[in-house]
Amino acid sequence: MSGFEQLFPGRLPRLVMFDLDGTLIDSVPDLAVAVDNMLLRMGREPAGIESVREWVGNGAPVLVRRALAGGIDHSAVDDGEAEGALEIFMQAYSESHELTVVYPGVRDTLKWLHKQGVAMALITNKPERFVAPLLDQMKIGRYFKWIIGGDTLPQKKPDPAALFFVMKMANIPASQSLFVGDSRSDVLAAKAAGVKCVALSYGYNHGRPIAEESPALVIDDLRKLIPGCLDLTAEITLPDAAQPPCGNAIVVVTRKLWMKVIKALARWRWRA
């Protein structure tokens, strides 16, 4: 039985929202190059790819602070130093994404969902300036009607604001939506939004098994969502039932922020 058949018996979700890094693409090699370039320019030792793999997932500012701290806990990092380092990192990361690859099964799954008429969105903590060009480079951008970057809204995952925002734009309730990610932040955001969450075991979760976060389903290949596609060995977990968002839970977006989002989405050439 496929993932969709287990989570949505007799139907498909109407909306599937995806994380990006660690879920659809392996971007750590390029992120590690940028982090090491930043550290070297600051007279520090490079961190290396394995360390960066444990630090990613909470946006560029946090990644930079962790690199400066040399670990997950970055509370002692000087804010001024972190700000300067972030500028260096952003410049370094903008120069190349040649080492980034799409995970196996991703294109097949996105293509299948598109043919079924399922609406798709991308919600990532990656800065928005990198997202659309990277998706186009990976040749998967056309599948997403809504794209939310880490600085499109004031909140990042694990805050559920981006999920609420997309569901409101799509006019699709949480009960007919699904979120697919790879990290604790993804699972927490989905639970807070009242949305079922599928987690990928191969992604970035700070070195911890993603099953510890009790998503609705853990798989090692996106194609395991599709009926009849692969012989399933998916691990099913039984998390505490997520409470649906209360009736008055809405995303409060100011007029200025609405204009920012609309302009950002226009730059990404909304996919029909």
C-alpha cells in the first residue's frame, strides 16, 4: 500500500507542500563550499561537508552562526560578526550551485502529482533570492504554483505561518493537504498547521533520525507515496493526533507584506 493510500484512503490530497533542501535536492555540497569560503576569508578553519550537513535546515542566518560557533549551539556568537559573515556567505553561495542534485524519485513524483491535478507548493527556509533560479536549474520549478522562501514572510518554519498562507491562497483545508519534509522544523510546522506530514529519512535533521519527531509517515524515496510505483517498506509511526487549528487561527499579513509577497511571486513567474 502506497503512502497516499495509507494517509488519504480512497482519494488523494488536493494540496502537497514540499520542503526543498534535504527533501527534493541535496544542496549540502554547495552550502559547504560557501561556508568554508566564508570561514577561510575570516581567517578560520573550514568546517567540512559533514559538519555543514548537521547544521542546515533553519535558514542561512542560523547556518552561518552555527559555522562561526562550530556547532549547533550558536548562542555565544557575536551578532555583529554574524551579520558580516552572513554577507560573505550569501555572496559565496550565489556564485555556484553546480554540486547540487535532485534526489532519486523526485522528478517522477512531481510529474505524477501534476498529471493527477494535485496542487503543489514549495515552502523552504532558504533565502528567496536563491529559490526560483535553483528550481529552474534543477528543472523542477514548473511544478510549483506557490513558492515561499525563508524571508518571504516574517516567520520561518517551524512556525506554521507559511503553511497557513499557502492553504489560504489555494483555498484548500488542512484535512486535504499534506506536507513533505525531512527535518524537525518541517514536522513541527505541519503539526502546528494541523497537516499530515511525510518525512524523508535521507535528509538533514541535525544528525538525528527523523522518526524521533513522529511524522505520520517516514519513507526513503518519494515514489513510495505513489500507488503501485515501488514495493513499500515505509515506516509508519503513530504520532499524537494533531489538533486542528482553531477557528480564528489566520495568517495576519499586512498590506506592505502582501505587496512584498505578490512581487516575489511575480518574479518567480507563477506556474499555472
